[in-house]
Amino acid sequence: MTEFRVMAIPTKVATLVRTTQMSPGYGHPAHTELATGYGPCRHCLRTFRVGEEQRILFTYDPFYGIEQIPLPGPVYVHAETCKRYHEEAGYPDDMLAHAAVLQGYAKGQRLIAREIVEDAQHVAAVQRLLAREDIDYIEVRDKIAGCYDFRIERKQASDQ
């Protein structure tokens, strides 16, 4: 079984958005609203309490610093400070109830394989994708909205 790390957006990004109300790297205004959907928050990877929590919508490039070609899209974070999801905590429990598209990429943003998961078999899909030597990381997206949720990487020997 391949050990993996779940990569939520960095705390620095979430803090910058909350402080400036702008999308980092783009300068687009961020929008704060009462949660009308489950999300998740891309920082803590918890789903939003619909009708109860404020969330901030902004433009984010999940490939920034990893790949050369930008692929920005809309994401949300809690308007209030939250703790970043721990990289070694496994697949986020809040996300197991939601259908996802797991896209396995090779360096250079080359899409190698895609799995659609609708039955809480997310971890098994991650394991199948990471078992392939030609896949360097996985991008997880919501199957319904199509939005970026988080990235998964193999845990390296130096991480252990």
C-alpha cells in the first residue's frame, strides 16, 4: 500500500485571501458569502455548514509552483481562521460522502489516468493511481461542480 500526503492549500494563501480579500497572483476581488453548498474549505478540507458559515470565494491556481502552465479556477475557504488539513491524516473524512474525480498526472501536467468515485471508494482509487509509476501526483476535483479540492502526492522516504 502506497502511503500518501494530502495537500490542502497553504496557510499563507488562506491568510492572504482573508486579509486582502483578493485572489493571490491574480488580483481579482474575493467574494464572502454565507455557505450555500458543502464546499469544502480548501484549507481545512472540512465541508461547510450550509446556511451557518461564511466562506470566501476566490481564484486559485493549484498548479502554481508545481507546473509552468497556470490553470486557475474558483475555490472557497472559511472566512474565519481554520487549521490546515494535516498532510498525513489520510483522505479527508468529510470528502468520502461526495463523488470525486481523481486525475493522475505526470510531471508537465500530462494527464495519465482518471477515476470517478461515487461510492466512498476514494482511498482504493488513490491506491490504484499511485501504484502506477507514470503518475507523479493526483488532483482531486468535485464530480458535481468540477472544482479543484486538493492534491495528493506519494509520501517520500525522506518524509517518514
